[in-house]
Amino acid sequence: IFLMCCAFVITLLFIGRLSNLQIVNGEAYRAKTEQKIYRTVPVSAPRGGIYDRYGRVLVVNRTGFSVSLDAYLLPKDKENDIILELLDLLQDEQLAFTDTLPVTLPPFAFYDEGRDELLTKLGLSEGTTAAEVMAHLVKKYGLESYSETEQRVLAGIRYEMERQGFSVLSPFVFAEDINIKSVTAIKERQEMLLGVEVSVEAAREYATPYAAHILGRVGPIYKEDAESYLDKGYQLSDTVGKDGIEYTMESWLRGRSGTRVVEQNKFGKTTNVISSDNASPGDSVVLTLDINLQATAEKALAETIKSIAARGKAKGHGTGYDAAAGAVVAISVNTGEILALASYPTYDLSAFQQNYTELLENKDKPLFNRAISGTYEPGSTYKMVTALAGLKEGVITPKTVIVCNGLYTYYAPQIYRCWIYTDYGSTHGPMTLTTALQNSCNIYFYEVGRLTGIEALDNWTRAVGLGEKTGVELTGEVAGNVAGPESREKEARRWYDGNTIQAAIGQSDHLFTPLQMANYIATIANGGTRYKPTLVRAINNYHNTEIVKAF
């Protein structure tokens, strides 16, 4: 009887509550539920594709689903819980989360890159530890009730949201290219996941695993760059090139974004499209690369470096046992078009976000483009500059004979040696310019360098493009260094006469990039015309039916 009475009372309570919701105040609640929100949302323009010199596809777009957080609808008090729930729903995805917080999972430590920028952004001192940074972020984002691992994950996402200027006007792309199963799971919990939106977007698809350092990647607009992009007509939700051709050819690839006025209910679900201004796709970029040659260069470079290291290790103390990196450049000598440009180690553009932490921690720096950013002593490859300078300055002729005795004694008691004397205790004997180049004779070029002088040597070094940027369409190119009194003076160091003959055989302070070296050789090979190395051949329209600009 008691249980029946309880059940009767509970039933009456339910009936009363339902009557209040549906009959007494039904119209008011219906109006609230069906309240419409009108919003203007951006429509991203499809980026143009990237192709090799023969029209082979390198980078194109494909349709995919992305998940975004909308600040207009996201409850502030549930922000962290909603993010964790999203992570749980998407745990089976190989997600490309953008997390640039330079702090490891617990036990907390800094990554090599990004630490100084982070401390500056947070207003923390130079000596702040990673654990102290995390304590600061935990307090800032209200993460006290979560585990250390959850704190790091949430802090990474919240920091990235802040860095991208997450606001009512700028949604945050939480995950890209998710599968339909994940889309369905999110849709089923839409009323619980307020502020979470699933949309159809154009995602970048890489048709080749090669040329990562050339093609580059795309990403969101960061808060510190927002003003400059807004001035150029961008919307904060736009995706932009971050490096490589994606960055340097951004103005051609980007297209024009559109807008759409939509009607939404209180859960953020779009119920109607009121009006739209369609986006215009970007243009396509045709590169000078031959992707098959690029693939061959990258494979050969990797195999060669590994074989050098293996031979060195086999000898126990052999030269090259620590070989781990290198570069290859192939250039058309009559046009300056770059046919292949490889840097090793490299990385996979399609998995950049997933592997970001591993790439940062790799001691061999796979993100570093050695072909344009690495500078190295040219060694004997430089001797043709000394030959050119000697000929042009009238110091030698092609028939001038200089005798190699193995030892160069002009600056005695300082003695300089030829490689053949060091390695075999032998000499080259009488050398003309041709035989000196064939045998790479140090003694010959010591003497030519001394007679020519460092000033003339430096002038001809720069004449063939060494020690200055080539202007190739990539970011991160460096100028290198031409050995001589001028560069020494900047370092408050003295230049000695003996340094001149060392510079003449490609040693001393010479530091050049592989691209500079390739272009210098091309200049000699074509008879003396120094072309500007280029990676871009033409701009076509989006569908490749019309040439917009030829280079």
C-alpha cells in the first residue's frame, strides 16, 4: 500500500509538471525552443592546386568533414568538459590537432622550439620551469579538477584557441577530415555539445609523399598575424599557407571567401539558409619540378647518406660514420628552373600534425630545409671560382704551369699541403689549369689564390652568386658567408695573408647553401649567364583550362 501510494504521488507530480510545460506555459516554452538566431557565417574559398612541370598533381582539395567550436554558443562553464567529450568521441580518429604548446606530457618539460615565445606570451620570466608554466595555465583555464594528462591536453587546445584568436567572430577548427562515424556520433549528442559544429570543408590532399620542404603546409590565421591578413581582405576563419609554396604563392592560391546568412536554433543547428555570396576558388600553381626526378633525388639522397654512415661505422673510425643529413639540387643550366630540390631527413606533409611533437624532438631536424637554409664549406668545388678569378684578372692563362711538390712553402715556416701529399706522400708535378682541375691540386690553387688576392677572389665569388640569397620562392633562405677581411671585420677578427690561400681552395670562412653551389656550377656550365633559380613555371586558373600568368 505504501509503495502504491508513493507511485501514485510520483505520477501526479509528473502529470503536473508535464501539464505546466505543455499546457499552462506551452506556448512560451515552444517560442523559446524555436527561437531563431540569424548569423552571417564565412564560406571558405577552395585553394588552388599545385602541379609539377608536366601537370602531375602534387596538392589538390578534397571534401571532408571538420569539427569547429563556436564561441557564440559554447557555454563558458562547460568549455573544458565539452572539449574532453569531443576528444572521447573522436578517439578512434588519427586526428591532426593543432597543438603548438611547447610542453611535454607529464612529467612536464619544454621542447627545444617555442619556449621563449610561450614565456613572452604568458608574461613569465626567463627562468620559469615547464611545471610552473603548466601551473599558470591550469589556473588560467580552470583545469584544477582534471588529471595531469588531461590538464596538458586541455591546456594545449585552449592555448591554441587563444593563439588563433578564438572569438564570436572567429570559430576554432577543432579537428579536420573526420569520418562519417564520428560525424554521426557528434550529431547524436548535438544538444549536449553546445557550440560544436560539424561542417563540410575542402581539405588539402597530398598526392605525393615527396617535396615536403617545397610544397609546404596550410594552417589557421594566428592572432598575432590577424591584423595584416584582415587588411588584405581575409576572414579570421580562413586557412592560409604557413611555409613553402603554400606560403609564398598565397596570393594566387587563396581565392576569394564568401559569406552565408543562416537561421539557427538555440542548439546551433542551421535550419535555413537565408542568402549567400559564393566563394571564388584560387588559381593553380605549376612548378618547375619534375616530381619523378624529385622522388629519385630523395631516395638516392637517403640511400647515399645511410651507406656513408654504414661504411664509416664499419671502419670504426672512418670518415662519415655520423652522416645523417644532406641535400640535393638539380637545376636547368639554361633557364634556372629547379627540377629537384631535396633535403634529408624529410617528413610526411599528410601526417604533419600527428607527428609534430616527434618532428620537433628529432635531433636531425627534418623540418630544416638544408638545400636553402643550410650553409657548408664548399671545399674543392670552389676551385673553379679561383680559376675563373685568376683567368679574368690576368694572373694565369689556361697554359700557365705551376709545379706541385706536395708542400706550399711561400708562408714558411707555416707549411700548407696538397691532399695527395697528406694521403699518399706523393705529388702532382707540373700542372696546367686543366690538369689542376682534373686532379683538384691544392698547390696550384694556393698559388693562383695568392697571386689573385682576396679582394678580386671575393668579387668573382659574388659574381657567380655565392654568399647571397638567390631569391628562390621559398621562405628561410640564407645568404651564407664569403671568406675575407669584410666578414672577419664584423666579428672583430683579423684577416691574414695565409687565410687567402685557404679561401682559394674552398676552406677558411666560406659557407654556402647547396642551391647557391648548384646555381654557380650552372652559371659556368651555360657559358656565364647567372639565372635566378625558380620553382614556379606558371599560374593557371583553378580548373587548369587557362594560363593566368607564365613565368
